Amino acid sequence: MSPVQAVIAKELRGYFVSPIVYVVGAVFLLIFGLLSYLYVGFAGAQAIQLMQMQGGVAQINLNDLVFRNLFASVRIVLLIILPILTMRLFAEERKLRTFEFLLTSPIRINDIIIGKFVSVLLIYLGLLGLTVLVPTVLMLFSDFDWNPIWTGYLGMALLGALFLSVGVCASALTENQIVAAFVSFGTLLSMWLIAGLGSLLGDTTAGRIISYVSYMEHYDRLVRGLIDTSDLVYFGSGLVLMLFLTHRIVESTRWK
Amino acid sequence: MSKIPLVAANCRFESETTSVSSVVRTDITFVIDVQNITKRYGHHTAIDRVTFSVAKGEVLAFLGPNGAGKTTTMRILTCFMPATEGHARVAGFDCTDQPLDVKRQIGYLPETPPVYQELTVTEYLTFVGRLRGMTGQTLTAAFDRTIGRLELGAVRHRLIGNLSRGYRQRVGLAQALLHDPPVLILDEPTVGLDPKQIIEIRELIKSLAGSHSVILSTHILPEATAVCQRVVIINKGRIVAEDTPEQLSARLRHSEKVSITLKAVPSDCEMKLRAIPGILNVLPGQAGGSFLLECELGRDLRDEIARLVVSSHWGLLELRTISMTLEDVFLQLTRHEDHLAEPAEAMVSAPAEQTDA
């Protein structure tokens, strides 16, 4: 087992012995289930309306009516719960004075950061994996196209990974977990809201830059079933940038 | 690896100058070699031109009041933070340029034991071993050896969060010893332990001497006397003294002191004692019949004193020399450091020349 794998194993163990992962997981799955139920309910109501208007069996598109709406709403849930998952990663190490132990162990700072990030990403992907139950169950009652669902899941995975990297970075800033959670929540919310600013500025250079920085349109395209290389580059580079910033923050503590 | 002959210079306390015995060390391989390291936080200088070295197998105590710079020095040696100026080398590796190599050579116990409360002792030590690249049989053997050495067998499957302060300290020490490093840096290793555990840990550190080079910081001065071969006293970021505990007390002693207790105390007793050549002062002791005699430095007058007492039939109940304790040395050095003109230059054993091993 390499040092990175050791860090991953230790972090996973830390998550599963604390109530945090169970509480966050339960809340995430509950809200995901509720949202699915609501959108399926709306789709059902629309189908009844169409049947009354047209007569006969109405053809409704579950991809548009359920999954696109569901994936769009999940953004808000991720925005709130992922900072809670990441807040402990470095803040707790600082608080419990184990940070010094990690930095004086023969392991690179990069390995520590990657280990911690991968551990929380695995937990998030595990939770996301459980939500596949929703389309699987719906498949029994209706026909729909799985391809936009897979791109939606790819979008949720990439968006979640970006959110987690912001959370890891915020956690490295402070020894207070609440502060870490708020910093990452504030950053992610700002990245959401600047999309509105971008559309206000319209098709100007500043408008285009601001819209690009926000994750909204990149995520929307994936949810619509479009895989654009520029979106993959956006999520990849955003994630790498945040982990790089984390490295600089951790490194800077040595100089303070 | 370098060999550095160290020459201790003079030290001054207030208006008095005490000659410091020269410590010339040759043919010693230094595992830790610190040369003029300075650490500044903004305008605050935490340590100022600190120079010392530790030979292979030597146990060195780092003494100093709170905020003296002990932890900062240890953090620089363990590559947690870089020095603003100067160089530190551990086992031949430079702390700034080869931090990973240095870290592999060191076992470090910080002031607060760095333990994860959600892990069991076994899980924690396994994690530490893996961080240090140990696997399979090597890890198992190291684990069993360390658990046995620190008597952690009974608690190996318990969560660290449920352990007492003393056990946590021992687990912290276990992580430092797990990979059997040539260099151990222990920041107050016996804090929080009960007296029995303190003795056990001291015995453990003593047993490490010879095969390991150890630096330990402590507030407990008898610990330094009991465990260490050499003591470095640091105050306000500067080294104010560096020597063996015995040499340090000898350096600062201005006179030999002899305590006597007599059965009968006639009125002319004090006068007759003063008449012995070499006696500087006679002070009455706390108990009845006891006296503290100050003698000229370097003269052992016990024989003359005993002869006078016996021939005068005063009844000699006790006669003993009084040596300066490390507490006295420490207090004298740290209390009067403010008055020293150039303490760093004056006190520290400075390397005169450096030759390759």
C-alpha cells in the first residue's frame, strides 16, 4: 500500500466512524428521492392532462420532464451538503495538531492532498451510485433514453468533484470546520450567481468570461446530454486549480 | 557527514566573568548539525543564530523557558518549517534541500501527541508505518517491536480517543519509534505521564542512547540530568549554554560548598572554622548545629574540616559537599540573560573549524 493509499484508507475510516457521512448520505438520498417523486408526480399529472386533451395514450418525455429537472435541482443539494463533507479534511488536522505530524512524515504535500480528495470523492461517487436506483426503478414503468442520463451523471460527478475541490481548499485555510464549510459554500454560491451577471452583460468579452467561470452553463449542457470538450476542460482545470491552491495554502503554513 | 571540533568560549554573568572549560570534540560524527539558524516571524525573531550538534548515539536535552525557541528549532530540524537563515543537516541531508530524506531519518514526537482519535492503536500505527513506506513483514515486525517496547499490547485494539493522556503520549512515542529512525526528536516526551510511566519512558530513552541520536526538550530539569549526556540551554531564541550537566554546574560555581552538622556547637566554633586556610565564609545552616562553609574554588577542604571537628570534640554528625543542581544553573542562566552583553557569542560552543569525516 502506497502512502497515498494509506491516506485514502485512513480518511475513509475517519468518515465511516463519524456520523457525518451517514447524516449527509441520508439527507442527500432523501432529498434526491423526494425530488424524483415530485418530478415523476408532475410528469404523471401532465400525462393525464394530455390524455384528457388528446384522448388516447399520451407520449411524455421522461428525460425532459423528470431527469433534466432532477439533475438541475441536485445542484442546490450538492452546494449545501458537499462543503459539510469536506470541511473536516484539513481543519480537523490543524485543530488536533496532527497537521504537523503529516507534514513531518516522509510524504509529499501533493500525496496528502490527493489522498484526502480521492477519499471524499469516493464517498460522493458512492452516494451518487446509490441514486442510480431511481432511473432503474423508473425503467420498469416507462421507456426513456439512457444516454442523457449517463451524461447527467457525468455532469453530477464532475460538478461534485469541482465542489469537493473547492471544499478541500477552504478546509486548508482554517482550523475551524464551520468557517471552512461557510467559505466553500460562499465560494460555490458566488460561482453560481455570477452566471446571472454574465447573462446581464450579454455577449461581451466580460460577459463571456464571467459566464465561462460559472459552472452553470457547463453543467447544463451535460444535463441536456451534450458532451463538449470545453466543459470537460472547464471541470478538469477548475479541479486542478483548486487542488493547486490547496497545495500553496498548505505549503504557506510552513512559512508562517 | 561532518566532524566539528567545538570550542566553548567564555560566559559572563552580570559583572563577573567565569571561565568556561573548553569542550574540544574531535573524531565525533555528528548526526545533527545546526549552523547559525535564525527564524523570524515578521519582526519577531524566534531563534537567533542557533548553533549546536548532536553526535551519533548521543542524547541531548533542550532546556529553556516557555517561548524560548525550543519547538521552533525542533520544527526546523523536522522540516516542518524552513529556517530564515542558516543551515541544518540531519544524517547528512540538508533540511531545506532534501526534506524527504531528512524526514525518513527522523522520528518526531511533537508537544501534543499527533494521534487520530477515531483510529485504534493498531490502525494508527499501521497508517504511520505505511506513510513511511513500510509494508508486509517489515511493518508487522516493526509494529510488534514497538508495541512491546511501549507496553501497548493491552490497548492495541482500543480507539485512541478512549485512551488516557498517558497512553496517548505513549502511542505518540510509538509512532516516532516505529521505523527505528537514527534520529529522535522528542518535544516534552514525559508530559502527562504518571511518575511510574515517566521513569519507564526515561529508561526507554536511555536505552535508545548509543544506537539513536536523541534531542529532547523538557521543562523537568532532573529529567535532563537523568537521561541526557549533554544539555543546551536556550533563552529568548539564543543558546546561553551548552555542556554536560556536571560541567555546566562546575562552570557556574564560584566556590566549593561544604555542609557540616555538629553535635555540640561551642561559641568559638564559627571562628575556628573560619581560621582554616581556604575557607571563605561560614554561614549558619537551617537546622541547629549545621553550617554551610564556602571554600576557595578548586580546593577540597573536607579533610581539614573533619580533622578540626574531631580534634575539638564537637561531634561530627554529617559532612558533605554541595553541588549545584541543574535547576540552579538553569535559573542563573535564564534569569541573568538580560544582563549579558553578547550571550550568543559569549556562551555557545562555537565550531572552530569543520573537516570532512
